[in-house]
Amino acid sequence: MKQAATLPGRVLWNAFFWTYERATWQYDVMVIAILAFVWLTPPDWLNDPMATGGGPVCWVVSMVKGE
Amino acid sequence: MTLTGLIGRIFMFPLRLIIRACVAMQIHPNILTFVGVIINVAAAWALALGRFATAGVIMVVANIFDFIDGKVALELHEVSEFGGFWDSVIDRFSDIALFIGLIYLYSERGRTDYVMVTALAMMFAIMTSYTRARAESIIKKCKVGFMERPERIVLFMVGAFTNRMAAVMWVILVLSIFTVADRIILTYRELHAGRGEAVA
């Protein structure tokens, strides 16, 4: 299979076709991205059956708005 | 040193003490593996009841057993082909138990959407193991894809302790699909490059 030539394409392909070992910087980046998604996505957006509310993102937005 | 490498080192310290204790007590690694699955069933029960924090604590205990069995086998010189097979089979039971606990919880709450997300995540989690096992009977190595068992277990714990199980199910589902696809692609490439291994 031919790999995407451009840098963003290569990054996306390498994230999809994962060949990195644990405890590499690429692994760290992936872990941080996953944890950011899990913790920052408002449960309401995902229609979470157990958690409610807007989560940290909405909390920060309301703080900024001064609500 | 990387962040995950550092975290791994920190957690290895208490684990080494537990491994040493198990070695001193001459506990057979296959028994440790079996105890792990029993405790994981208890975690699944807690998940089914919606007691995520309790489930998280039980998962930590269960996975200590899961993690140390191989190391104890090494220290006790009890490494065997059956031990490896037993460990893999029992791991699948543990995985499935946790998913079933969540499926029960979401179905109790009438949430068909998350019953489906969790069921699909379970299917691809099992396929992740199956594709590698099957691939490695025809090619040398098939260790590609991000979402393997340790990642799944840690994500389950993160979801349980922080009550973000829905997001965790999405992550497990999507990354397990990628992992299965990676393994199929790699196997196809290896076989077409003539790097297949004849298996008796």
C-alpha cells in the first residue's frame, strides 16, 4: 500500500497504522490525545448514560463568559 | 525518558514487591491467572450495578494478578506452553466479562445506543486478539495497532474512576477497529512479499 506523501498525510497514516512501541514519544502523544478526548469531551455531547453536564470544557467556557 | 515510561517505572516498584512475595510463597502462576479472572468477574458485577469507583478498585486488584503471573512464572522457572495458552484464554474471559457488565448496565437503563457501542467494542477487542493469533500462524510477527489489552484495561480503569465510561467505549471501539485493520493490512503485505511462514 502506498503511503501518503505529505506530512499531515504521513502523520495520519502513522497514527492509523500504528507500529510504535510503548514508552516512545509517539506513544505519549497518543495517550495524551486519548485522555484529552475522554476527560475534555462534555458527557452531554456523547449522550453519556452515566455522566451528565458539560464537563471541563463547558466549565471553562462559562468561567470565561463570567456566568 | 518518556512520560508513559516514567509512569511504568513508578508502578513497577510495588509490583516487584508483590512478585517477590508470590515467588517466596511459591504460588503457581496458573493459579494467579485464574484468581485474576475471578476478581475481574467481580469488577464486571460492580460495573453492571453502575458502581464505577468500586469496579475501578477491583479492576486494579484483578490486573495486578494478570500482570504478575508471567513474571512469577519466569522467576519460578515455571514458564510453559500451556501457561501461555492458559493466560491468553483467561485474558479473553476477563475482557469479555467487563464488557458484559457494561452491556448489562446500559440495557438496564434502556440505552440501546450504548449497548451497541459496547457490544461492537467487545467484538473488535476480541478480533484484535484473534487477528494476531491467526496471523502469527502464517507470518512471523503481527504486533501492530495501538489498542492492545493493557491499553484497554487502563482505559477501563480511567473510565471507571472518572465516570467517563461512554467516552472510553468510543475510544476502545474506534482504536480496536484500526488495530484489527492494521493487522489485516500487515498480514496481507507480508504474505504478498513472500514472507509467510509454512506452519506444519
